[in-house]
Amino acid sequence: MKSGVRKALRPGAYRHVAGRDPALVLIVDDYDHTREMYAEFLEFAGFRVAEAGTGTHAIKTVHERQPSLVVMDLCLPDMNGWQAANILRRDARTVDIPIIALTAYSRTHARDVALRAGCDVFLEKPIAPNALAEQITGLLRRRNGRAT
């Protein structure tokens, strides 16, 4: 991570937004380096982070760990992020977990399908890690009834 980003963000800046300390965020992406980059930044920002490289692994991890929020790539090797989001939305155990779609697939159709599948927010890659952290914070605050 570039030192300028670390200087602009104080450690633990986003720690108290999920109603428990700290929030667990699941990063789902089939590219290891993408998951690792966001995981490192989010951990530095005060989140706990879990990672998954496939839709199937994401669903299993959500059931096992009950994260505060999921950041879901839409293009995954086994099932796409739209399908995984839809499965999570149909399950009473996971229906209320916010999902951010994060993808390089930027067609308007992708946004519409992601939102219909149950994603709360649609973001296009590349996105600065601090902008992602701000989106996560906003969703967690809304989920817990706090003003942003």
C-alpha cells in the first residue's frame, strides 16, 4: 500500500460502524492480488476481513462467519456474483447482510441485474480502497440505523 494512503487514513478509522467492534467484511474476488490489496487496506482501516475466491466459497463463508458486509465481484469462476447474491438474499440467515457488487463489468445491464439480484450498491473497478471503505461504512451505518 502506498504510504500516502496510509498517511491520509488513520489506523482504525472505520472501526465502530457495524454495531460490533470491528466489523467483518468478506471480500469475494477470483484474483488473489485484488483480494489481498483490499483486505490489507480494510484491515489497516480497522475492519476484520475474510476472503473467498469463488461464489460457492463465498456462500459457505457467509454461512459460517456471518460477516457484517460482503464485497462481491460479479465475474467468478464457478457461479457469478449475481447468482451468489441472489442465493444470499433468498436465505433467511443472510438476507440482511449488505452486498456491494464490485466489478470491471461496467455495462448498465450489469448494474441493473446486480441490484435486482440483491446487491445494495454497484461499484466499478478500479476503485480506490478508501472509496470502498467509505461505501462499506455508509452501508453499515444505514444498516444499524445511524446517520452517515
